[in-house]
Amino acid sequence: MTRNQAGRLGVTSAALLCLTLAAACGSPGPSHSRPSEASSAGPASPAAATSPAPGTVGSPPVKHADFLAGVSCTSRTSCLAAGSYYYGASGPQHPLVERWDGTSWQVQSLPADARDGVLTAISCAGAGSCTAVGSPVIGWNGSRWSIELRSSPFTAVSCPALSSCVAVGTSQSGTPEAGAWNGRRWRVGPMAGLPGYVQSVTVAGVSCWAPTGCLAVGDYSYGATAQPTARYRDRALAEYWNGVRWEIVPPPDVARRDRLIAVSCAGPRSCLAVGSVRAKLTLAERWNGGSWHVQRAANFGRLGYNELTGVSCWSVVRCVAVGSYSLGVPFADIYNGQRWRLSLLPAGPRQAITGPAVSCVPAWCEAAGSAAGVAFTAGWDGLAWRPQPTPNPR
């Protein structure tokens, strides 16, 4: 589960901003490449060592970047954010976890044998039960982190109960895979298959309301050799987990290039999935347990590219989605059950936005992402987004 100074901004303001961010406008969606330069809950663990860099001797290189890819909150004073950082222009990446205690963020220490890798998502079922996925997969028991899997295909995770998580991703062979955690071990297997003409599949988000009820979303494409002609298609994907098997529940396609990136379920009949249409406009679709309905989510502007990368719903009529506009402006779409309201996250405007992700509890949300290789977080109290100092490993 993919997740801020508030203020309504119209399309005309986006056009003005585009003139000042000429380099950002026209870029087709968020970038996950390294920039050339850097411009949990429970008791806090000791802060991670800040120097030297893992695997080096002496002072670390100055050039590095920090990325937060996921965030999960169990209360207003207890959140964990996960991602990665690296030193040098091409050095190895290292897992990163930071904890919010209601006042400040603190970098967490991780197991010594989990020093290399990337974390892409995190989910907490309680103050003493969190799982972060990627490679490796690590778990928090309230006092320490431990390795659950040294490598995995997972890019998203949802933990609906203590000692119960479901993670999804795409294998190296390009097939959708999922794993179920029972508190002791992971069971990994294939998700529902797609037609043979499908050429690529991405499973990007998952949300569970119970151990036997989850919805995963992503996209699949075909006709890739026909790009950029009209024969190419990028279709939204959704699969439902009933505790025994996965089943495809096709979302409606708005255009010939749709993709879903994140999903949040407040219950078995209320899930909201978000992403983009034609890599140009925001996409939001609601699932009621039996059918899909396209929502009219807000867009920051029409001159560049809008994409929603995170969403969190704490009730059937209260959701916050976050994303970015033309790689340089992070924003939030706030849903009250009837309409969407646009607000600007306080990390921007900047170039090279990664994410962001968001996690909400009643009357509080945390957004986390990266801008120009620098991790950022912001809290929302229902009225305004406020930036929070975010420590980065040095």
C-alpha cells in the first residue's frame, strides 16, 4: 500500500507552472532511474550507522540518493516507510526503513545480512507486526527486523491481520506471482494466468480486507511490436484472491493505454484502484465486489502527464490518492464519497518524482516518496499537508 500543504490548484495554474518547469513537462510518467546527482511501528530501533557506507572502508562517496517507495501507518504516531539508498553513481543499493513516532522520522537499523537490496512496499497489521517486501523480504516483530526471504518477485504487500500477509509481483519470466505469509513461512505461487497473446504483465498493488480476501492490480500489454500504432494495447489488470485461488476480475478500459498502480480496500465491497490513462490523465476505478465503476479523479493539469501512484481508504467514503504531474509536481486527490479535491504535496514542484505512496488512518495520512533523489514525507490532518524533516543515510 502504495501513499503535503493543501491548496486547490486549477488547470490554469498548472499551465503557468509548466512554463517554469519546461524540462519536466512532457515526460511520460514517473521515472525510477537513478538521478545523476542527489540534489513501524513499535519502539524505535537504534539509528542506522551513517558512515561509512555499507561495504566500504573510510568515508562514503558524497554522491548518493534515497528513495521511499512505501509507507504504512497504524496510528497517527506510528508509521513505517520503506525504500532504498545508494552511494556513488553505480554502487549497490541498500534497504532503507524509517519510523515516524508522531514527532520525527528516524532511520532504523536492519539485519547485517540484509545490507544489499531494495524495498518496494511495506504493510503493518499492528504495532508489532510489519512486513516490507522487495529483495530481501523483512519482518518487524515490535523489537527487531529479521529476514523472511532473501529474494522475491514481490513489489507490493498487504497485511490484513497479525501474522498474515499477501504479497504480489512479477517473476523474472514475466508471470504474475503471489505469496502468502502465515507468520512462519511464505508460500509462493502463480496468480491467474492471462491469454497467450499477452506480451508483458506488471502486478503493482494489492490490498486485503481479510486473509481470504484481497484485490491485486496492475496492467498487461500486447501488440508491442505495433507501437506506436493503434494496434498496441495496455490494459488494466485486477485479480481477486479468495484464500484458495486467484481470479481475474477485469476492470473497464478507458482508452487503449490504461494501467492501475495501487489499490486500497476498505472492505469486501469497497476497493479503489488508481493509475493513469494513456500516461496522460489520472485513472480511478471503484470495485464493489462484483463490478467496476470509473471515477472522475482530479488532474493537476492538461499540458503534461498526470499519474496516481498510491491510494489509501480508511472508510468506504474517505480516500486519499497521491501521484505526480510531469515528473516534477507531487499532488494528492482527496475523495469524500461524492467528489475529488486536488491539493499539492509540499515536496514540490521538483523534477524526478518517484512515487509517492500514502497510508491513512482516521483523520491522518502520511505520504512518502522521493524528489530528485531525496526522500520526502508529509502529514495530512484533514485540513493541510505539512512537510516533515526526513533523515537520509549519509
